[in-house]
Amino acid sequence: MNFMMKKISKAAVFCTAAVMSMTSFAAMPAPEKLESLLEPIQSWSADFKQQVLSGDGKPMQALEGHLSLLKPLQFDWKTYAPYPQVVISNGNDLWIYDEDLEQVVIRPIDQELIPMPAAILSGEQLELLAEHFEVTYLDKDGYAVDPAVTELFQLKPKDLNRNGDFETLQLGFAKGQLKQLSLYDALGQVTHLVFEKQELNPKLKKSLFEFDMPPGIDVIDERQ
């Protein structure tokens, strides 16, 4: 086989494998599709732009921030001025620091409490998604904030009393990367996050997921 034929042969094998992979993905149930996209994430880092809309679609708030996460259940969520806030989990404890109020609230982490989007992304037990949520694959028919989104999933909590933070969660992916996260609450408000500069499985220091207590702030410890 000459050099050109080898190149054509390799290209044919690659294309065939890609088509088979796409066919396999298309045949998966929606929860398995979502798991296949989330499972490779061991650590993740991204900038985000967040927009909050009222029930009638009017802009209420816009801000930017950064999210880093490391399985299991460790994350560092920061939003910048004019609404600076830090939310950090080390897998056992959760710190919610409001810079303007000079106050931090400390709470225990329970892995069963899946509603928080960061916990969904940083959790280990992906099978809990199907247990606690009705997962629907929307493809391009759903509402995608970013036009780059090609796969869109909708998650509805099966127990709204247990998952009271939102009524619907949507996760949008582009080229296998998480691109969009949207939260729809009971009041009709919508929070859209669009992610940029994503890094899949970066090396993150464990110290990133420990809160460095500023001096002189009020501490509300709810772990007891």
C-alpha cells in the first residue's frame, strides 16, 4: 500500500469510528448521554458571564466570575464587583462569603443534596442524576443562550420540596464542553451562565478549596 492509500485508509477508519461514536451517542437514553459528557470531568475551570432575567424576560442583574471544581464535591465559585461573593466547598464544609456584608456562613456538605449546579458538576455519583431528576435531551430544539450549543439537556427535580432552589435546570454543551447553564426558579426568574476559557482536568491545588478567613468578619457557623 502506497503512502497516499495509507493516508486515505487512516482517514476512512477515523471517519467511520467518528460516525459510529455519534450513532452510539444518539441511541443513548438522555441520562446516559449527559453522564457520558460529565464523566470525563475530574477537574474543571472556566470564566463565566451570568445574567438574571425576571419572569417577563427583563434583565435584572449581570455579572462575571470564575468557577473551579475538583471531584468529589470541591469547588471555588467567585463573582466580581459590583456583586462580589465567594462560595467554596472542600467536600465537607461550605463557605458562603459576602464581601459587602463582611460575613461568612459555614454549612456542612451533604452529598445527597444534589440541587446546587456546582455539586452536580463536581459530584461522583452520576447515577443519582436519573434518581433525583427527570433528564430530557433537547438537542437544538431547546432554548440555547449561546448559539454554539449543540446538545442541550433539561433536568427537572422529581421532588420539588427537596430541590427547592429551582424548578428546571438546563445544561448546554458545545463540542463536548459545558457551555451554558440555566436555572429556572418557581418565581419565573431565569439565571443564565455562559462559560468561556474552559480547562478540562487542570491541576488544581487543594488549598484552592479551603476558605482563607479575612480578619474581623462575622462568622455564622451552621455545622453544629
